[in-house]
Amino acid sequence: MNKTSAYDFTIIVPVYNEEDNMSRVEQELKTFLPTARYKTCVLLVNDGSKDRSLEMIQDICRRNDHFFYISSSENHGLSTAMKAGIDTAESRFIGYIDSDLQTTPEDFNLLLEHAEEYQLVAGIRANRKDTWFKRLQSKIANGFRRSMTGDTATDTGCPLKVMQTSVARRLPFFNGMHRFLAALMLLENGRYKEIPVRHFPRVGGVSKYNLWNRLIGPLGDCFAYRWMKQRYIRYQIDQQSL
């Protein structure tokens, strides 16, 4: 039996070369679990790390009852790691947080308050602690994305989200899709809500983002989304004899 089925909420944590952050990940999530609004577990997703991240993940899961992991020997990127976590988790709700912990697990409770009503509840980074150049890149990318997709999400890059698992599994995934969750929810006639959450500077490890994957790449993804939206398949079964 998949152990996550015993929980109501699974926090998915993609990990790629984050050995400097794993101790903080363990401590902050371990502290949060007893305070969570729902019975909660943690699913660490090793995305082909080349440092000691996998070894540290295994040690964390051995000494903590509510921590589990899956691992890939190859690095596939954030969207694929999220997809692997979503496909693995069998709880009613799933959450997502980055292993750099620039957001805090404590704020999951702010999102979970609305999880029954909305298929996606996403954080908005209040008082962002990123450089002005990163904020400028995000502002440009978000504005272009909104014009292309028709969603009204204001901070799709915020690494703190909660989704209803049954709906998340129906979403069409592609590289870069983590920036399009609100737009993809609309394709499934889902509802989303944004909630302000705290944001912190990175204190360990190295950012995996640069000008290409933060700005230029996502602009191209917008055209892929428009193409998919025009061809998206929806149907409803009204009668059956099975």
C-alpha cells in the first residue's frame, strides 16, 4: 500500500543538488507537521542530484516517520519532479514547496484553509527578497503569460501551492508547466485562489534559475499553451451501462 494514502495532505519537495539546505528542510517540515490543518506527510523527490542530497534524503526518511521519498538517477527538471510527486501521492490534497525554503511550510495552513473550495490555492510572495533584476524578469514574464493564457494569476513562480490531487492528476504536464498551473486549472474548469505568503532570501545552495529559464524559456512555453488550449479534449459521460 502507498503510505501517503494514510494522510490527507502530502507536501511534495523537489530536490536537485540541495545538500546545503536539507537539514533546514528536515527541521522546518518536521516542526510544521504537528501544526498542520490536516494529517500531513512529506514526499521528497530527488531529481537526479549529483551531490549528497539523495543520501541525506534517505537518512531523513529513516529517522522521521512521516517523511518518504522517490528518486530518479537523471535530472529531468522541476515540472517533471512535480509530476512524479503528484502521480505518487495518494492523499486528498497535495502541496508544493521548494527545497530552498524561500517560503515557509507554516504558510501552508493559510492555503489549506481554502483547499476544499478551490482546486488550486497558490501563494503570492509578499515583500519578495529577490534582487530587483529577478523581480523585473518575473514581472515581464507574468504580464506576457497573462496576455497569452487569459488567467489572472499574479505570481505563478511562487513556490508554495496546494491542489486537490484528483484534479492535479488530470492536468496536462509539460516542461515549464509549473508556471501555468492556474491556466491549466481553467482548462479543467477548476477554480484557483491566491493568498499572500511570506518570502525569505535563499540562505544555502545555489539558485537553478537564470535569464533563459526564468524569462526567455517561459515566453516560448506560452505559445505551446495556446496551441494546446485550442486542441484540449474535454468530455462528460452522461449515461452508461457498465
